[in-house]
Amino acid sequence: MGILFRSWRRFALALVVASGISGCGQGASKQEVAQREIPKNDTAKQASPTPDLPESQAAGLKSQPASAVDESRDEDQAAATETAVTLTNSLPDRGKAAASEPVVVEPLSQRQQERLLAGRLNGGMQFSFRQFANMFLVSSRLHFGVGIGLMTSSREIADTELQSPFPEFYEPTLREFLDAIALQTLSEWKYDPTNKHVKSDVKDRGPVKGLAIFEFREKPREKPFTVTLADGWQSEDKGHWLMLIPPSFPVGMDIYEMGTYSADDKADEEDLSKKVRAEVALEWAKRVHPDAEPDDMRPAKVGQYEALSFEALVPSQLGKDLRWRQWVFMAGDKCYFVVSTILPDLDDEIFPDVEKMLASFHVKTKPAD
């Protein structure tokens, strides 16, 4: 490992984002800044994709004690990142960029790209895109033998907090992994064979090998599903999730896209689909009810899809319990998570609308680009 780090240090490379970022983006709405008050089981475990609570549903829930952070691991990761290639998704240092020499990056062939994208990795992700990209450049080099640079010239993308949709047992392909990041950052990704993100302080050096740059650019995206809103309800598209708001309460129902899944052997696809559904359902249930067990997940329907449902009363900061309901299901190779939180006093008013919208859920025949 030491030889690997020294060789990368010798390159003296700095990956920088393209210039031209202007402004810091618009302020978030109150719904978007609602703090996720129940933390992950271990915030130091980048590899653990245990989900946080949904943004719109978590605002009123009481917090539970946070787990201790493994500071030594954070320090080791920071040192490794500094020793290897540095990646910054922020405004570049124009002075240093001007003094740096262009670097030739040896591009991957189409076959090499496909092999890399088909490779599997741990599905954990957290921190902002900018922070995660710095760490991922090192960890991907160790895992794939290729340093993978996640680059963007968008401050909105760079500042987006990432959260893994994948259950802990599942190792996504790199393509599925990049797709999950693109969903959360409202962007699309593309392999970049150029050297525009790479600079060096070393003159007249040869081409750099073992480096793959994937650039993320903002792009509007049409939802791959439809749902018929109940009377008086409104919807807000949040990228990888859709917030549905009733007329009488700030939150009512959210629909989350929880990643795409594949089996190396097609014969295993049905078993994988069932396991993904079961694991995602249990992980989310445990966020609000730590004693939840697999037998607590009940069969249900969301549109035409077979789902697992869970229901519990959970304490809130409103001084009243909230009724938490969730549904997890697979539609083809994609997993969906639906959640609803309602005050019991409003249950008779709001929940019938939730049931109607669940029944109307439909995945489009042709996925949206």
C-alpha cells in the first residue's frame, strides 16, 4: 500500500473542477432544511448505507442518542486522501491552476469502461459530494486498481449531501452506484477522457494511467413513475424523491427511489429482488422502531406491485405520537420506498387519500431518460 501511495504522490497531481461556478445556489425551503434527527448507527462507517429518515417526515420525530464517531478512522482516511491524489469539487485556486502544466490522461477504451462500470463495490456513501469524491478517489484506486474521480463544475452538486439507497448486504455495480449519486444530485454523469480536470506541477511528464474521470452535470429528470394526486394535495419534485403534501398538514406522503439492482446470474434475480425488498423494509422500520423484526413486515399492494408494509406509533416533538406507515416494493429492477406520517387526530382525514394515491402508483413502461 505504501508503494501505491508513494507512486501517486510522485505524480504530484491535483484534480480541480472547471472554473465558472457562480453564486452559491438558492436557499432551501423549510421542508428541505428539516434536520434528520435520528442519526445513522455509526457515522464513521462510510461503508454502512443505513438510511437516514426521510427529510419531510423526520422534522417532528424525537431524536435518539447518536453513536460515537470513530475519530481515528476519520484521521486515517484524511491522511490517505492527502497522501494520494487530492480531489476538490469547489472553486479552484486560480493562481495554482495557472502555474500547473497540462497533463495527458490515457483514456480507457470502451471495453475497459464497460468492465469498470460492471465491477461491484461497497454501496456506502455519505458526506457531501465534494467530501465523498476526495475519499472515493483513494478507495476506488485500492478496490479497482483505477482511481475514479467524481467531478463537477456545479456548486449545487458539490454541496449535495449523499446517502446510500442500498441495503448493507448488496454490492452495486459502479454504474448503479454512479446512477444513485446522479439521482440525488439532480444530474447526469459521463465518462470524461480529456485532461481538463487534471493538472500537474511536474513538466514534461508522460501520460497518466489508471485514472477514470466521471463528470456530473445538472440535468432535469422526468419521474419514472406516475401517481394521481388526491384533491387538494400538492407535489414537490426533490430529485430522487417526491414529496406529497396534504391541504391540512405539512407532511403526508413521500415516494423514494431506492436504487437499481442486478444479479450476476439471471437465475438469482427473483431471490435478489425479494431480499432487497425485505432488507430495505427492515432497515427503514428500525430507524423509528429499533425492536422491529422481519415478521412485523406485512404483505401489501402499491398499485400492481407486491409490497412489504410496516406501521408504528412513534414519539414526536409535537408532544403527540405520529403514526408512521411505510411500504417497500420492487418494480422490475428498481426498489421504491413510500412513507407516510400522520397525527392520529388527522388519520381519518388524510389516510384515505394516501390509500388512493398508493393504488394509483404506476411505473412508466419506458423509463424516463
